[in-house]
Amino acid sequence: MTMFAKRLTIEQVEESTDLAPKFDEHGLIACVTTAAGSGEVLMLGYMNEEAFVKTIETGEAHYFSRSRQVLWHKGATSGLVQKVVEMRIDDDQDAVWLSVEIPGDASCHVGYRSCFYRAIPTGKTPDAALALEFKEHEKSFDPKAIYGDAPNPTIL
């Protein structure tokens, strides 16, 4: 038995207390995750129904890895488990926002605090080469110490 309500009307989805998430054609829903203390964006991930339910049940962030096609308990390997402070859903219930606390204060598998550690310069002409600008200059942890030298399975 699912904890989700059947989506019946726009009013029900947008104005009621019914939790009726809309998963996309791949069975996923986007999830923006921010740091509870600062509001800084840490990552964008996806949840399938199982990850969504496990996040609600455990109070810890679970995602669905699109590259590995598996349920992913964030921090299970690194110890950087995301404890959910608040979980919200948007107006049409097709996106989730998690506010989390993380021991060690880092979220990115590359070792930075946020997965959004580089900025793209704007106002450049299309023929100019773009160089990303690092916004975080020091890593929060050494990923090789945690994950070893194995290649990242999420990168092609």
C-alpha cells in the first residue's frame, strides 16, 4: 500500500494536504538539496518512489542513481549522511527540496562542500572559450581516502 494519494484534480494537487508526487516517465522526481544552516545548494539528485519513501521513513536522504540504476543512501560509504531537517514538495508536486545537515559539512563526492563548486562566467561572446571559475578553493575531505582510486562510476 502506497503512502501517496492518487492525483485527481489540479486543486487537490496544488491546494490540499494530499501527498501526490508526480514521477516522470522514468519514474523519477528531481530533488534539490541545500544545507540547513546556510541555505547553500549542495546538490541536485533524483528520487524514485523507493528513495522518496525511504527518505520519509528514515529522515535520511536517499536518491536513485541514474548512472548506476540503483537506490543510493547518500553518505553510506563516506559517512557524510544527509540528515533531513525539512522536506518540501513544490506546487505541482513534481520536484522535492531537502534541507539537510551533514556531519563533516561536505556533500560532493569530489571532496567539495557543494556539488556546485564552480561558476560559469556570463556575458561572454559565443566564440570565446569559457573557463569555469572555482568558488570553493579547498576540499572538505580527501575523496581518495574514502573511495580509493576506483574510477567514478557516475562519469562517462
